[in-house]
Amino acid sequence: MLIKEKRRLIILIMSILFLLSGCSKDTTLYITEENGMYTASFLAMDTVMSFSIIGINAKAKIQKAYDYIMAFDDTYSAHSQNSEVVKVNAEASNGILISDNLAQQINTALKVSIMTNGAFDITVFPLVNLWGFYDGNYTVPDSDSIEKAIKSIGYEKIKLKDNMLYLEKDTQIDLGAIAKGYAGEKTAQLLMNLGIKSGMLSLGGNMQIFGLNAYGSKWNIAIQDPNDNNAYVGIIHNTDCSIITSGSYQRYFEKDSKKYHHIIDPHTGYPAESGLISVTVIADNGAYADALSTGLFVTGLDKAIEIWKEYQDFEAVFISDNNIIYITQGLADKFTSSSESYSFEYIYR
Ligand code: AMP
Ligand code: MG
């Protein structure tokens, strides 16, 4: 068992090395088996993915999940030639008919934009691009460029009726904050339709879980310590949900000893400085959990708690830059802390 564990770890590390060395085109699928649980590891959507499932013909079915993600990546990535998003950004000012998948993601995005008063906004693309988070050419833009980009940003510039989409001139969308959550849930549905009853899908740390693990209990999902790559702050014990984290430690560059991370406050044009360094959202819906984790990272703790109290359809773990971890009431019997570097507080309605 230990040897298999090690082999899985080595494959994952190999995948990460490929990613870091810029060989992000290597999308080879590695499948391992342990105690009847099959795990697929591969690169897709700019990240390392790892899908574990249990069930009859699991190996063939996990291959189908991989094929699904590869096709999804090709259709929704902002970098692919076949991308519907690229087409939309070029043509939607004249109106364009879009796929159901894209319409669902945009509708969820608009809902979360309204909930967060625009802290979450997929029209943030020109700013993401300006800072270099789209093509990897990181720069700190001058304030004039930021002011100019902000003018084309605003979720009210998106008009979606049924599948007909209009974007105002110069407005462009970026699904980076929602697509992995959406894809995770769709992949879980695909596997369940194929008769798989148990799965833990990690899309670069965005988790989608269903059924029970190989030991017959709920899945244990670790929450990464934002201040230490090799540690975690606690474990969520749950199933049949999405568990998605947004953090400033996940993607950033440094200039003149200052860190600039990838979650942009659409109102200021700068990386959000809300006092939070990590936000994990647990919800039934993958796209919703993904969008909310990004949005609540931007709003900061106080507003996030108001939203949590108002909507009552998600739970969350917030980590602040002064080492306090806030856990919402609904996780009281599902969260186990495992770090002495933080203090833990529960939030009640
Ligand atoms: P996530 O990792 O899910 O928090 O998403 C972060 C990614 O979403 C960034 O890399 C950008 O592509 C995009 N993004 C950044 N800021 C925002 C924002 N305020 N609203 C929506 N998308 C954003
Ligand atoms: Mg997100």
C-alpha cells in the first residue's frame, strides 16, 4: 500500500514538474489503482488534476472523465483556438448565440456578481490581462492604464437572454474563476450517469466529492495552509458537494519585494487587499462555490458573513492575514483543525 501511495505521489510530482517547466502541453493520462480505487492524474485547464473513483469498470469510466475535461478545456479556455470564450470576446458586441454550458456559467457568474455587489465580475478580463495573469507577462500597470481598463468592466455590460449573449463594446469575459468548479460538477454528473457511486475529483485543488471513500466513510478534504505549501490548516469531512478555495498564495508574482496576486478587485483595478488570504466555499453547486470563493475573497470577511447569513446556501472557511481562521456554523461537526499557527473561531447566524 505504501509503495502504491509513493507511486501516486511520484506521478503527481512529475505532473507538477512538467507544469513548472512550462511543458503545459503534456496532457498524458496516468492511472493508478489502490484498494479498488482508480486515480487519474493529468494536466488540464492550466493545472494538475487528480480524479479518484470507485466502481465497476472504473478504469474505462475515468478515461471518459478525462476525455470530457480535455474537450471542455479546448472549448472554454481563453487560450485555445477552438475556444467559445475567445469567439465570444471577439464577436459578442453584435450578439452571439452561445452553448448551454457557457450560458449556465454566465448566469451563475451574474448571480454571484449581484450577491457581492460586483466584487465578483467575469468582465474583469482586461485587468487580468493588463497585470499579465492571462499570458504570464507580469507587470505592475500604471494608474492610467488601470483607469482605462476599469471603464470596460462591469457585469451590467453583459446581457444574456436564453442563449443570446451581448457584451458592450470593449467588454470581455474571463471564466478563470468559475470554469473549474463548473467542470468538476459536470464531470461528477457524467461519472454518476455511468454508474459510479463514489468519487473525489480534484481540479487543481478545487474539489468535487460524491459517495463514500474506499473505507466506507465520507471524504476527508484538507485545506491548504496559505503560509506553508507543505502544511494544511484543517480537514473537512463531507460528501456530495463542491469544496473550492481561492487564495492569494495560489498565483502571484513579485516586484520590488511586493507580492501581486491574481484575484483583482474590479472596483480598484488592483489585487484585492481585503484582509483575507484564503477563502474556501462548500456548496451543492460547483460553479457557484467557485465564483463565491473568488467573490468573497474580494469582499473581505464582514461583507462575506453578511452574504452567508442572507443566502444560507453555502458554508465557508475564511483565513485572515492575522492568522485567524473563521468557520461558519454549518461546518461545526465537519471541520477538524490541524494547525497550531492559527486561532480558530466559529461564526454563528
Ligand atoms: P479563482 O482561482 O477561482 O479565485 O479565480 C481567479 C481567476 O479568476 C484569476 O486568475 C482571473 O482569471 C479571474 N479573476 C480575477 N479576479 C476576479 C474577480 N474579481 N471576479 C471574477 N474573476 C476574477
Ligand atoms: Mg473561483
